[in-house]
Amino acid sequence: DSTGAFSDWVSIALGTLDTPLRPRKQKHVHVGSKADWHDISDQHPQTD
């Protein structure tokens, strides 16, 4: 319906977005509350 409350919206089916989004990790946050058994073993900065 082009006359309803959402007539100016555009819908896109999520299945059409087939390119994987893989953002690069930049830092670890809230590491002060991580589980003791979880080890962070990469070079990214860590903040509480």
C-alpha cells in the first residue's frame, strides 16, 4: 500500500545481503569482568 503510514519506507529482504560483514577487531572492552578461564591472547588493546 503506497498510501499508508509507512508509504515512504523501503523494504529490503535480509537474505539479499549475502556479503558477510567481518569487522576488524580494534580493542577488547570490559576485560575486568571477563571470566577467569577466558584468556585474551592477541595484540589488541584491553580496557576495563
